[in-house]
Amino acid sequence: MKLFKLMAFLASFLAANISYAALDIEISGGSAQQIPIAIVPFANAGATKDNMSEIISADLKRSGLFRVLETRGMANLPTTPSQIKYAEWVALQAQALTVGSVEPIAGGRFKVSFQLMDALKQTQLAGMDYQITHNQVRTTAHKIADIIYQKLTGEPGAFASRIAYITKIGKRYALQVADADGFNPQTVVSSNEPIISPAWSPDGSKLAYVSFEKKKPIIFVQSLTSGKREVLANFKGNNSAPSWSPDGSKLAIVLTYGANSQVHTINANGSGLKLITKSNAIDTEPVFSPDGSHIYFSSDRGGKPQIYKVAVDGGTPSRVTFEGAYNVSPKFSPDGKSLAYIRNDGGKFKVALQDLATGQVQLLSEGSQDESPSFAPNGRVILYASKVRGRGALAAVSSDGKVRQRLNDAVGDVREPAWGPLLN
């Protein structure tokens, strides 16, 4: 297992061949008390290439918190609340159901309407109307799924978000962005030289990453709206491991001179470089705490790789992880209460989750070469990279360890996932 992404990237991509295709998702496990819900097919669903009802159903199933009921064979398939015969849906054991429609309108656009109904109380819980283009169908379906998720669980959803990851085809590397369900993959940048360490800006408009295209590691920041790319850090030695501050004003980065790697901060415009850690050790993989007060990082300063924290302006670091001899790659939950990282558990590298208040640690993943954990924006799921039949693949596990997902690509390696914020 690696301590430094910069020094171990080649092992992640050996003999890799990857197609730029949607990632298929396999789901196992689920909550013991799943919410039974019926997603009734929308009226005129065939007006769009992608079926919105099916997308919503797939999102809810993937969460593990819902039991999506089969609607085929139902004599009455309502598309408006007034058409609902509630007794039929209660007999199906539905606690809630959705109805809706897709209507073509002028300019090649669509009007999408949906209502979420309480089947027992026969009342409306939520409803929205959208006017969208064909390219917004999937995103709108994800947003509807988020509304349903929040109304029925009391927590925000994360279906309308995106993930970034690294792929390779032949000798060409690519940084790709896709919907959280693996659909709509798009290449942000590609190169014949390695690309590593993608990191989302807090507003989701930019990605920072490390590219070796100039035969040395340089940190770039690329806009996902304009496509404009700028060099953030190209200092002497190696520039690596970018991580954004919560307000997006600066990044934590790692600069390596000789044998030592040290954590620095730098303004988002490339100015104001500041040394944060100073030691004879290797300090790397920095990440800001959600309140912006501290930077957590991996270091071997105690002899074995562990996670430490330091005040955002520098100072004396303090150790965070004490259980186990190898803990690296820290990532915060959005609420700042938990820290995910990679632990060496008897020679197997797994995703661990530590409660920062109690220090309690739970091992969540089941692989032997898991790495690069990244939280969903609602904190409910952790995305990570794993190995499946000798190839890199993405996997995910719920923060309670009950639901597991594997995002499959049929051809080759996928590596270094990063989960972005919710889409507006």
C-alpha cells in the first residue's frame, strides 16, 4: 500500500486499458428498515431518451434505505395526485409514492412535474415543476431523488452530485468526471503522462490535479465551465497532493525537496506560498478540517505512517490516529465529526472510519488493496478505489458499513476517486 500517491502512481496503472464508458453499479446489503416506496412511471416518459422514473428508482435503491416496489401489473398507474387510489398502494405496502409527467414544450424543451405523496395520510409531501433541456433529464431526475430522500429520511441526498476519477487507455491517462451513478462520463484532461490526485473546489466549478506532462509533477487547476487551465504550483522539486480550503480561497499542497515532503498552503491564484510543517519526515496528503481551522495530514515522523493535525497557520502537529501501525489518506466527513482513512489491517489495506469525539474506529471496506477514500456530500457514503481481479475499480460503502456498491468497468483500471459537491 502507498503512503505517497506521487511515489506510487505507476503501480496503480500497470497494464491498464480503460474505455470511457458509464460505470455499472452492483449493490449489496441495505438498511434493516427500508422505506417502501412506489415510483409510478411518469406520463409520457418516452418523450426523453432517459427514463426519469427508472433513474429515480435506481438512485433510491442504491442508497440501501428504500425498498422500491414493483409497479408492473398494477391496474391503476396514476400520473397526478387526483388519480391515485390510495387503498391499492397501501395494499402493496407502499408508505409513499411518486407520480409525475414529462411534457414537450417549445424550443425542444420539456416540462417535468412530480409529486411525492404519503400513501397512508393521503397528503402531498413535496412537488416540483421544472423546465429543462434534453441534456438536463438525468440531472433533474437525480434532483427529484434527492428531494424524495430528504423528505422521507430527514437528511439531504447526494444523487445530484458528480465524481471525478483517473482512467487509462493504452498509454494515455485521463481525468474524468461523471454523475454520481457513473453515467455521463466526460474527459476533463488527458495526457500520455500520468495524472493523479484530483480535488474538487468547494463550489464544484474547478478541479485541481497533478500532471506529469512536463516530465515532473505540477499542480494545475482547471475550470469545468470554461475549460481554462492554470498552473497553481510549479516550484523546484515535486508539487503534489492539492486539497482545497472550505471557502475555496487557498489550497494545501505538498512540496518535496530532496528526501523531505512538507505541507504548504497557497492562495487559489498561486500567490502566498506558506510553509506549514517543517520536519525531517515525509508529511503528505493534507486535508482541511471542514471549519478551516486545522490541516490533517499523513506523516512518518513517529517512525510509522500515521495521521496528524496542525493549526492552519502552522505550529506543533499533534497525532490523531493511535490504533494500528499504519494509517494514511485522511478525508473528513462533511459535518467534521468523522475521519475516513486507509488502515493496514494485518497486511490488508482497508477503509477505516474514526469518530473524532470518541476515538472509536470501524473498518468499513472488505478489500485488501483499498485506497483514496472520499465522502459523499451528505456524508452517508464513502467512495474509494479497490482492486477487482487484478484491476483498479471504484467501490463505495455506507458510513455505517451496511450498504456496499461496486462501480464496474468491463475493460480496465479506474483510480483515485473524488466526490464533488451537490449540483445547483
